[in-house]
Amino acid sequence: MKRRTFTSLVAGLGLAASMLSTTAVAQDNMRIALVVKALGIGFFEAAAEGANEAAGELGNVEIIYTGPTDTTAEGQIEVINSLIAQGVDAIAISANDPDALVPALKRAMDRGITVISWDSGVAEGGRQMHLNPSSTPLIGNTIIKLAADHMPDGGDVAILSATATATNQNAWIEAAKEVLPNYEGVNLVATVYGDDLSDKSYREAQGLMASYPNLKAIIAPTTVGILASCQAVTDAGKIGEINVTGLGLPSEMAGCVDSGATKSFAIWNPIDLGYSATMLAHALAKGAEAGPGAEIPMGRMGSVKLDDTNAAAMADPFTYDSSNIDQFKSIF
Amino acid sequence: MKRFLASRELLLLIAIGLLLGVISSRFPAFIAPSNLVAVFNDTSPLILLAIGQMIVILTKCIDLSVAANLALTGMVVSLINIAVPGLPIVVMLFIAVAFGAVLGMFNGLLVWKLAIPPIVVTLGTMTIFRGTIFLLTEGKWVNSHEMSDTFKAFPRTEILGLPVLSWIAIAVVILFTIVMTRTTLGRAFYAAGGNPHAATYAGINVGRTQFWAFTISGALAGLTGYLWVSRFAVAYVDVAGGFELTVVAACVIGGVSIMGGIGSVPGALLGALFLGIIANALPVVNISPFWQMAISGGAIIIAVVLNAQANRTPGRIILKRAEHAT
């Protein structure tokens, strides 16, 4: 209970503060609220940085970066209500719950506020469009490309996944297999499953190295798997021979990149995501139509095309390597 | 000698030999000495935990919190390592063992003083320990670049061709073989589980014996916690998730009776090695992941059936004359 009072107090203060600031700036400013899952999370702070970058490019746009203090749908509803009261022009939200926020967001849209979701989506009725960080085909292509980039002469690669039944990973692997013919010389020899357990993933990586002496790369589209493979390759003294790549978080992968076991890996870029969400919210608030098939521009990130559910994918996952890992490892 | 020939340990040794034979027919490099060393090293955490679990099971209890204890202790030592990177490894080992022992004592006290069934106590503490990790870290990971080099290097340091991790497992096996066969406490574990009433009349405090069993299991889990996070160079909430069941399985395969009172350190060691060899062989013999689970499960069922056969005490004939009378 105490916490709830504190949250509303914070929201109230935020409201008061933003009212003060609105009186200070010119009235024709567009105000876009970037609502995140919770304040104080590096990933979202980085997204806010991107949003401010977009605001700077657009000019006359003010970003209100806000969110609850913990990752609850109730907290976000309070925030949305206060934003409605403030009469912001657009809300771009990463939702803690796809359904619970729909009534509050509908109320916002009834008041003429543009509502989009990004990162973590809201059900169709509660937003005009949703921006996914990436898409299955893009991720599938990226993980193969990451390996191929560092094998000019081609060679054997293996995939180390999470569980054999993991929906996301299986879809990515399927997509990766589809684009494989585009990468000449890249030979996928095995797909193994580490169950997202460090000990099992480590053993599976050891097994791959023993079974395929010519292995050039291990692709792990899961954070536990990529770290365990990196450790197994390091312990086997095969840094430089075998490149461990896939999907991981910069804060977790910094050690692997420093040691050279991982030359590069990928994950969505939160800065780009915040930037694109702001650009899209701005375009829609300015009158762009969000409907299936519509193409909406988003500044330096190009443009997105909406699908049947009014959702779109931003871009390929962003590649991290020794040149940018230090910048991102403290962010998320 | 005759007893050894009919014993569970010999049966397991034969099974392990057969297993290695089958594996080497499909993947000859598996039985190369260097690979066998790697398999033993990989199985060492399981051996450590299985010995602790065996002692607990001997006293008619079960400790489902070992893996959670391992994860919590691992996280605590990782956080200490971040805060005080220069701490000597000896101190770190002491902290890990002591912290794990305290967690084990907590289980033991609940079982001893409040007489709550051990399966309920440890099911509860399992969740509490994992929850505590989340509270400590808010779900964040401790990653290899945050750990100091000495912290990570200790279990991999090689002495006489074997990594320290393996040496620790060997030392613990020897230590507990002596404890279980040559000390009063060791014999009390057997007595407390084999026949609690008789043990009480013989002057053994069954509750306190169970308390010490949980303490030992906790201490070993704590020690393994440090070794685990430093070996895999990462600590997070779900470290070793579900590993407690593998540990219990190793004990069961090693001939430890779930009813208490029967079991030995060599048995637990061989049970752990059996599972360790399967776990290490399956990735290289190219079997579908769905079959891997079925094979591990099948091995456990066969072991339990063998256990039930071996441990079935023949009914005593009280009235021999009456039997022949008709």
C-alpha cells in the first residue's frame, strides 16, 4: 500500500513538473510520452536517449520519459491516466501486459491521443500500431551472417539452441536454414540443444568441438547458450579457431568479446528502438494513417511497412563487436 | 571379497564398463585418457552433491534444496568477489562452505526442532533460496568480465594433470569414505535411517543426526556453488535449475535406498559417474535431443528396479515347524 502511495506521489510530482514545463515552452510543441516498463532499467534509459535524439531532429518535439517504479500493469495505467490528464499528443508504450492496458489506452485514443506500442506490444484494440525490434526472418538471416562474416573461406558451423521445444529459437533456426543457400561455403553440420542450462550447454559445446574438428563457428541464439559456448571454447584453448556468435546482451558478452572468443554478436539496439518509436508516434500524430500495408517513415532508420495486425519490424538486430561493446555494456 | 562380488558397486562398475564400450564403438575418441579426465572433471560437481545427498537420504530424509543452495551460495560469493576482488581464494572457499552449511543448518533445524517432513522443508527452502537470489540481484547476472581472474582460475588450475575441481572431488570422496565407515557420526547416519527406534534406544539422537546430515549436504552444496559459478563464469537465478533431481537420481542409481539406512560413498560416486558419462556421451554420439531425455530416464528406472530387487528383504519365517507341518 505504501508503495502505491509513493508511485502516485511520483506520478503527481511528474505531472506537476511537466505542467510547469509546458507553461514555459511554446504551445505548438508536440509532446510525445515514452512510457516504459519501469524506470531505472538501462535498456529503457538507452531508448529514451534515442527518443531525445529523434526529438532533436524533428524540432518542436518534447519527450516525456516516464513509467512506473516497478514493472506492473497497474503502475502503467496510473501513468497513462496522468498523461491523458496532461493532454499529451502521443503515447509510445512498452507494455507490462498486452491486455490490461487496453481500456486505459482506448480512453487515451478517444481523447485524440496517438497511441503506439513498441518493444513489448499491446493487443490490437489498444494501439494504432506496434513496432517490433526485429522479425523472425531478419533474426534468422543475421545469426548466419554473423558467422559468415568471419569465415571468408566458408566452413562448418553448428547451432547451439535453448530447449528443443523453444518456440522463438526454433522459428529463428528455421529462418536461418532458409537463407543458408545464400551464404556460399557455410555448412551447417549440427543443431544441438543446451536447454538454457549452463552445464548442459557447456557439454554440448564440448561435444560439438569433439565431433566436428573443422568447426569454425558456434551460433547460439540464446543468452545462456552463447555464454556457455564462449566459456567452453575458451577452456578448450580454441579462441581464434572457433568463433562463438549469436544473440546475447552486451553486459553479459563483454568478457567474451574482450577475450576474442566472440568476434561479434547481435541484439536489438535500444537507442534505435526509442528513436524509431518516437519518429513513428510523431508521424501518426501529424496525420499519417496506420493501416495494413501502410508505409511510415522513421528518419535515419528508413521506413516500416505495417502488416495485417498493424505491427511492423524495425530492422536487423544490431551487431556488437569490440568497437562498440564498451559503450553498450553499461547500458543493458 | 564375496560380498564385493555381489555388491551394487561391482554391478555399477560393469555397467559403466559396458557403457564406455558401447560409446567407444560409435565415437572412439571418447575413451581417450584426456577425455575421460574431462568427463570426470565435468562430473565432479555432481559427485560432491551426490555424497551430501546420500548422507541425507541415509537418515530417511531428502534434500531438494541442494541446487538452490548451490545457486544462492554461488551468487553470494560472486557478489563478494565483485565487492572485494582481492580476497584470497582460501577465504572464498571458507565463505562458500560456511554459507552453504548455514543454509543446510536452516533445513536441519526445521526438520529436527519442528519435525516438519524433510521433503516439505526443502521444497520450501528451495524456493526461498532461489527467491533470495532474485532479491539480491533483481534478476541481473554476474558475468565473466565482472569476476576476478583468480576467482575464475581456481577450479581450472591443473595439478599433476588434473584440474583442482577434480582433486576436490577426490579429496571429498576419500574424506567421507573415512567419515562414513570409521567415525561415530558416520555410523550414526546409518543407524538413524536404518532403524530410528533402535537408534534412539542405543542413545543416538535421531533428530540431531539428521541436522548434521543436512549441514554436511549444505556445506558441500555451498562448496560446489563457488566451483560451479567460477567454472561456467556466470551466476544468475536459474543456475543449476532442476539439478537436485539429477543428484537424487545419482544416489538412487548408486544403490542408496530412498527408505534410508542403505548406501555407500563409492556407490554414490559410481552413480554420479554413470550419469556423468551418459551426459557427456550423448552430445558426441549424435542422438536426437528427445531421445537423450528418454535414455537418461530409462537408466534411472532400471536402477530403481534393480534397487527394489536387491533390497527386498526376504520375509522371515517365524514358525518353521508350522510350515512343514502340513
